Amino acid sequence: MPARMSNPALTVPGAMQALTDLATAATKAAQGGVPTTTLNLVYLRASQVNGCSVCVGLHSRDLRKAGDTDERIFAVAAWRDTPYFTDAERAALALTEAATRLSDRPDPVPDEIWDEAARYYDEPALAALVVAIASINVWNRLNVTTRQVAGEWTG
């Protein structure tokens, strides 16, 4: 299946740099408060929810390169029902799903999900998580809308 068009981030002047800067800012802000592995789990889970094959492939590879196990990578879609994730990772994944599926419930990010994340992450780390979740959702929407082809963007 060919892409509908080139990735819009490459077509709109300045968009790629802006999106890269946003992702870089989230990653830098997360340092010391959110492990890189957790960020990659967040990116993978949001991408699974959104059906972004480009990002599912990319972030699965990132997790594997960082030494994560196949069991954990394969189980991200079923993170609630597996023993492979820490409580802090579970809180980040729950926040990711809530912030990604905004229209699925009247209170998109309920206090119990926010409060659980706040048990493990201080305000700067929570801010980094929220920006990271927003960033991956932008990439997912660009890729899915234009049917970008998985494997063409390898990292």
C-alpha cells in the first residue's frame, strides 16, 4: 500500500524541525524523572491505540535496541493483564491511553488516572510525559492520515 503523499512534516516548511524540537524538549525534560524505556513504552502504546504502523515499528525497535525483552514489547497492548511492567510504567501507560483516547469518556483523563501518575512522577516529569504523549499523537495522526508506510522510516 503506497502512502497517500509525502509525510506532511516534510512538506510543510518548518514542520519537521518544530516536531523534532517538541520531541527533543519532552525527552530532555523527562531526563531524571521519566526513564527512556518508559517514554518508549508510552510512544509504542499510543501508536498501537492510533494504529500507526510506522511508529509501532520504530518504537518497538527502540525498545529492543535498548535491551527491553520481547515479552514486554509484545505485551504492551495488554499491559494491564501482564506481570512485565512496574507500577510507574503502568501509571504512565494509563495516562497515555487516557490522553490519546480523549473522546472515549466524559472525563477523558479522570482524577484517578492523573493521581496514580502523580504518585510516581513529580510535576516536571508529568509535564514531560504529557508533552511526550502529545508529540507521539501528532506523529501518529500525520502518519495514519497519509498512510505512511511502515519500514520506510527506520531508526
